Amino acid sequence: MLRLPGMPLLPGAQFHDYTKRRHPRQQTLMHYQGIHMLSDRREPELVDPMGMVVDPKCPPVPSQLNTLWAPRAVYKQPPWLTYDKQVLCFNAYFKEHLTEVFHAAYQVRKVKIYFYLEDGTMQVTEPKVENSGIPQGCLVHRQHIPKPAPNQYEFINVFDLNVDAVVQIFDRVYHITGCDTFTRQFLNRAGIVVPEALQEPNDPTTELRKRSGLKQLPNAGALPKKHSFAQFLEFDRRVLKFLGYWNDNSEYGDVRRLEICYYLADDTIDIKEKYPPNSGREGPNTFLKRDKLPKEYSGTPLPGQQTSITLLNVLGSNMRDVRYITDPLNAGQNQTFYTDEDLRIGAVLNVFGRSVVLTSCDHFTQQYYKEKYGIQEFTAQPIPVRDDIRNNTRDRRLPPYNGWGTYEDSEGNCLSVEPKAPQANFQKLLKYDGCILRFEAKLLSAVRENCKRSFVINYYLADDTLQIYEQARRNSGFVGGEFLKRARVPLPGQPKFSSSRPEYYKAHDFYIGATHSLKDHIFHIISADEFTLLFMEQHPDEFPVSNIKTIMDKIRKAVRPHYKEFVLRCQPDGNLDENTNISYDTLRSMLLCYIPKESLLNHEIVTVCRYFSAEQAPPQTHDRNTVRAAAHLELKRSLWEGEQELLEHLSHINPTCRAYISESQVRSTLRGCRLPFTIELIEDILKVLQRNELGEIEVRDVLGFFSLHSEDQVPDIVPVNIAFELCPKLPFLHKGRLVNFNAFLHNLGLEEELQRANN
């Protein structure tokens, strides 16, 4: 039973298709990659191949709805079969703003938009233009293109594409100027009027290059002169490549495989030898260095016997006033050299007494000889094989991974009978030892209880390993603790049992807003700790999401057309003094109004707010009595009795008995005498010791600070966590809640740009 779209479910608004004879049930099970699962794929609707040419997913034509006759009996086909290999092609262009070209504010880039009728997908490609300086090719891969907001849940169909139409594909706006003949006929048969093709606008950058590259034409009456430099400019980086061999008939000789290159820029030849694997040869493979190759060889010429030019006369009596006249015809040069005319497949070159046979050539060489000499036959000749020489040319292939141990261990067992342990990157280990990036993540699951679980992802920079902990919550039913043991996690979608090593997750793959599949569990990162954010901001080259320069360039490009509207929406009263602050949520919502979420990540917004933060970290206070009491507590707990040793060490590093010494000397003394202090407690002690104007520490105060038998004793305290409770060293976790809007606009630089435009 079929319903008419837009009509209620009432008698008379539906009809039966009496031509349908088969009523099979839809397949509910499927077999995909060795897994049995339910099939939720909807079968495509059938399309009449001889009927009206319209989109199969669109409603019927109104003229067909009011008919009194039953539908005609035709054989219907699915759309992927009806519209197979039928593609609509449109010519379009878009304008790209330029910030570094003075005389051109934008450039026009011409593209082709392809609409595949079989599944409604689209593809945007840009034809390659030589010497354009732009990476061209496929701009948008074949996929379903969503419409812009507020219809982002719908896709662009065939009715949205037409000549003289404007279509937005992701963040670019394309102007359609024309289409091909098939597209025009298809749309006309569907009842869509297609306007005439429009003229595409000129590209300012192309016109600028044409004007700058315009040169005065030479005189037509003058004879063209052939210069070596002109030959170099015409044929620079154009090389004819041949493959050949030299059959060495000596006692221990064999067939040498060679690669012959002829340089059209200066008519020179060089030959390199291709060593087969396990041939016993190593070192330089130069068979003949680059130079002009003479056709005849009669021995090594004497110095001065072979010259590139012929002199007619030499004038002058001494070396200072010498003048000479060259022979333009070079009549005195009797030696001839090989040129491109002498190189053919099967030709034999006399390389200083060695016969080199050419057997094949590459595609560029074939095209060159077709255009210049009209040669069409380029059949490769075989290379002879010496029976007394055994060349093992087979590459060594490792067996696939069997699942036991790691990939490195399996490779070691295959390469050697006595395998060695895989070597770690010690430079990276020493550089990033103790550096851990921590992220808070949520588990994405179809089970509602799993979505409430909270996890901490630890990424160890020293060896690129991952470790996941689950935060325990009361009455949740889940036990907190280690969720994933520390190990390297491969990227999903790679074959497990293969010979090559898989790709693993890297540090730049983790950021706020990222979603990753880790061991068949999908985690969504929602936050990071202060150390992680600081580390990523201090290494912007390794973490693009923390590169403030790149992020601001992206924001500047998106906000430039709507700058005034953006400022008024962020600050409605228009008050832009030095203390103008806005909240994180306000700036984030305004940025997402002009930049889609796919282009501006959550971590990039956090980086911007932290960079222009209006909040200041509270100063840390250090109480001398509390620090001293904590130091005495640690000395008493370890039964320390090295006061005399401390005095001797200070006397050794201070032989002149100065009253003050540097902070580095005191720190080395505390570490060298092995006082039972942690690094945090040592830093606290150094901050409370008495100093002079130069920042040096008093020696007498150091001895009195650690003395357990002095008169000014401090009361005992209970054991505390020195790293966090003694002197608060918790990171400033509230950085970025308030944003200095004036500093943000000043860095954006659009206000000055508008002022220059108005003036």
C-alpha cells in the first residue's frame, strides 16, 4: 500500500500497486567481516527506468497525483542500477581572501562539482593549473554534503544545484556558472529550467602575474641565436632516462645493470650502476660522472689537447693585454659527442672502450621521441644472464604477526637465532622522563550507566604508552582503579596479523574534544590538568591545537567579514576599556556562531581563553616556622646526626669563609649531604632562608635552620603532605574563566584594519 506525501491517512488518499507480484520479507540478518549482526540498512526505492527522470527520494510530480488511472505496469529497478555511472557536472568558482598580496584582496579559484545520481553524493575538484603555487586537486571527497544551518540535518540534493545558483559546501560558498550537456538535458527532462552559462570572473592574481611577466617581443626580422644558456632555460630539469647493461667478459666479470641519464640542458651524460641485493658490491655506484660523452675513444688525451672552443688568433705581447678570437663554427674541433639523436633502444654506446647496450626507457623519454622524431616503437630488450653468477634478488619478507608478544619481539625472533631485546629511545626517555599528560574522559556507550563513568587517561611521553584509570563513585556499582594497563595502543582500523608494525597513538592525537577508540571502548576527552595544558602550550609545533598563532589566524579569517557584529554581540554596551572582561562561555558561543565546530575545536577555544586570561594566580606564601618545623620532623624521623658533616661541607665549598654563598651551592650541599628532604621541601627551605641584596643565602642561617639543639626551637607538628599542604603548590586551575576582551581584539588586529580602510 502506498501513501501520497502530504496527505492524511484517510480512505481515498492511498492506493494499492496491483502490478507488484512478489512480496518478499526484508532481510534482517547480515554477515559482515566474519560477524553475524542485525541489518538495519534500508533498501533503496525502485525507479522506473523509462519514466520521468527525477530524484528517486523526492515526491511524485503533482501532475501524476491527480490521475484516475492505475499506474502502468513497468519493470522497476533500484536507483543504483538506474543511475549507474550517471554524474552531473557543474562549473563553479569561489573567492579566497588573500592577506599577503598587496594588489589583490582575493583570488578566484575555479572548480568542478560532481553530483552522483546513484547515491546522492557529491565531490568537488579543482583542475590543476601549472605554476599556480596552490595545492590543487580534490577539495571535497565524495560524500553526502549537509546543508548549512539551520538545515544541517538535511543533505544537498539535485534540486539545490543549478546554473546561477549559490551553494555552500561546508565553509565555502560556490557560485555555479555552467554545466555540461548531459547535466543540462537531465535537468530539463526533470522539469527544471537551466539558465544559460554565465561568464566566470577574472582572477586578480592571474592578471597580476600576466602584467608582471609581460616582456617585449623580439624583432621578427632577426635570426634566432642559439645559446647554451637558452638551451638551459628551455630544457632545465628535463632528463632522458634509459636502462641498459654492460657485459663484462673478464675473468671475474658479470652483467652490470646500468642507468643512463641524458641531460637535455647541456647534452651531458652520466651513468650509475644498480647493485643487486647480496651482490657483494658496495660503495659509490657512479659508473660515469656527468660530462659530454665522445663517440670515439683513442686513449686519455694530454692536458690542453681537448678544449671546448677553437681559437683563431691570439693578440697581445704580455699576459695582461691578451685578446683572442674564437671560431664560431668550431672548425678545429674534430671530436664528436653523443646527442639525443644517437640514443635508441638497442643502441650500443662506446663509453671509453666499454660497450653499453640500451634496453628500455621511461615514459617521459618515450613521449619526447614521439614528439620530436616520430618514433612509435619502444619495445624493451631482455638483459642477458650469466649462468656462473647467482644473484639473490628476492627481498626478505617476514612472516605475519601471530599474536604472541609484541611486534618488535616477533621481528627479532625472525631476524636472528639469538634475538636481542628491542632498544628503547634513550634520548626521548631522558628528555621526557616523568612527563605525563593527563586527560579526563567519559565513556560513550549505549548503556546509560556506562555514560556516567569518569576516567583519567595518562599518556607517558617517554615511551608513548597509555594508561587509563577509572574514578570511583559511591553507589555507582563500578569499582574504580586501573581500567587499562600501561601499553602502547594501536590506531583502529589496522590489520592485526600483518608483517609490518602498526601505527600507534601519538601525543598530538589527544586534546579536549577528541574521541578515540581505545581497546574497543570509545572515550570522549572533556578536560585536562594544568600541567598538560602548559606543556602543550609550550610546544605549539608538536600540538597544533595549542598553537595560538594558527588559531588566531583562523579566527581572524572567519570574523573579518562580521567584525562589528561580533564585537557588539560579545559586548552589547560597546564599552571597550582596558578592564573589559567577558566570560569563557560568552566568547565560546560567539566564536562558534561564525566558525563551525569541525573547524574550531574545544581545545583551541580553551587555548585562546587561557592566553588572554584576565585572572591572576594568587601569590604563594611560605611560613618560615612551619617550613622549619616540617624539616625538623623529617630529620627526627630519619634519626639524622650529620650536623658536623654539613658544617665540613660548607667549609669545603666556602674556603674564604664568606658570610653569604649562592643558592646553587646551598642546594648542592643539601643534596650532597643526603638530608632526608624531598625536592618540594628543599625548594621551600631555600625560599625562607635569609638573603642579602644580591640574592645570596647566609651561611650562619643555614646552620641554625637545621640545628636540633639550638635555643630557638619550633614546636613539633603532625606529619603533613609536604608537596601540597606545607606550602600550597596546586596549579592555578581557574585560568581562562574570564577573558580580557580588549587584549583579544588588539591581537586580532581587525580594528586597525577597519580604520585604515575608512581613511
